[in-house]
Amino acid sequence: MTAHLVRHESGYMTSPASSATGAADLPDYAPIPPSALGVALNDQGYYVGRVERNLYWVTDGTYQAAFLTTRDGVVLFDAPPTIGGNLRRAIDEMAAANGVTNRVTHLVYSHHHDDHSGAASLFDGDVVHIGHEETRRLLLRDNSPARPAPDVTFADRYTLEVGGERVELAWHGPNHSPDNIYIHFPDHDTLMFIDVVILDYPWTHFISGHLGRLATREDVAVHQAYIADIQASSKAALASVDPTPFYMKYGAAGNSWGFVQGYLDAVTERAAAPIIAKYTGVLAAADIEIYTRTTTFAIMQSLRLDSGPSGPVHP
Ligand SMILES: [Zn+2]
């Protein structure tokens, strides 16, 4: 492909001469399995639905938030900026349909990341912000006007009681982030836990914070099988890919970086290939490189470096 230099703020960079967005050059992917497709969005770009009774979830197809309507006010859980002003519309819609107040009295942060909380300032003023103590520390550090630090914080557990409803918040140690909490709705058979999945709690409905549908326990079982398969395939690839050609080409000449790149690429390729074949048509994105390949790379690196063997012991 021909390339030319384009002026860029930071200097000059190469760029393909032809349009980088030429659709003809873009790869084709397998059709999305129907089970992965989410709800249809309305004209304003959101969907709001009932999880159980007075617990609702809102999505823009990519992100999710939730809210609980009570006789004393609405409790909002997360405020992703991509849903933004549609949070207000979704709350108004459900409050009007059910004849309850639409006044938001509480906003609970699942964790401090902006992609799940960057619209929090839309619910400022009288709204009580609740979060883990680490969320408060991190939001004070970030000092972002979009995400006011929580006024009410807790260390391990916090029972939120509003208008006769009960929500159990808990922190069980760092996972996706240092401050990510479990938001359990025991009277709605629902767990909200963002960016991670888990079966430990009793739940039927799972609000993961992403995509256009709620998760089931069966979804988590499929995900666990996918990860277990990646682990087994990575172990097999680590045991079977011969590093010698990469060493001869790069390492022997002193380029250990070239050796690492070539060898780990080959291991990742071999480990990911059977996973992509098995899960294409089962899981959306299984055949899209950034998903299965980068997940395989991370798991393979962890197996190799964290639990070993990372290499032969020097005599
Ligand atoms: Zn996050």
C-alpha cells in the first residue's frame, strides 16, 4: 500500500494514501448470534425496562444503568455518559407510568470509572451520592466536575434503605477496579456488578453494566467455559510452540524483543485458533481479533509468568 506523510499536531506521521475508512478494505465477521442481540432502542436512543417490580434498567445498547422507584424518591445506580440525559427521560417515563415520584434522591456509584459515572453531575444538588470509600478517594483525586465524590461512604458493607426498599452494597476486595462494589437487590432477585460476572450471589437477573440485555446464569456458565477453554488451549500452545526459530532469527543476534514478539505471537495464534473456531456463532465477537486474541494473550501471559513455568531454571 502506498503511504504519504500528513501533517499532525505532534509532527509528521505516515498514513495510507487511500481512505482509511474504505469499507471494501474492512474485514468481514461472522453473523452475530441472535442470543447476543439486545433490545430495540427508541427514537431517543435508549430502552428502559422492568427487571422486577419497581427495579428498572436502562441501556443505550452498549452501557447500562439501573434505578429503583420508591414512595420517597428514585435511587439511581450509575450514570454512564453515553446514556446521559436519557437517564432522566427513562426515569420520568417509568415514574409517570407507575404513578410514583420521579425525584432522584440517591445516586449509587458502582465504581469510579468515568464510562459508568460521567453523567453523575446531571443528578447533583439535593441528591445523596453513595459509594465505596475508595471511590471517594479516587474521585477526589480525579477532581472531575462530571463525577462529584460520594458524600456517604462505606468500607465493607452498607444497607441502603429508601422508601421501604432495601439494597445491600458490599465491597469484597479489588477486582475490575480497586473500588468496584456488589449491588445486591435481595427483594428483586438481582445483582448489579459492573464489568465482571459472578455466580456466588443468589440472583436470577444480572446487570453487568454493558450491552443491550440483562445476563442470565447460563450466560455466565458459557463465559466460564470460554475462559476455561482459553486456559487449556494456552497451556497446550505454551507446551507445543517451539521457540527455536524465533531465537535463531532474532535472539541470537541480540534482539530479544524481536524474539519475544515472534514467539508470543505464535503461541497466541495457536492458542486462540481453536477457541475462535469453537465459539464463533456462539458468542458475539469470538472471531473479532481484539476480543479472543487479546484475552488469550493476557491469559497465556498470566499462566506463563504468574503461575509458571516461565522458563527452564538456569543450572
Ligand atoms: Zn470500569
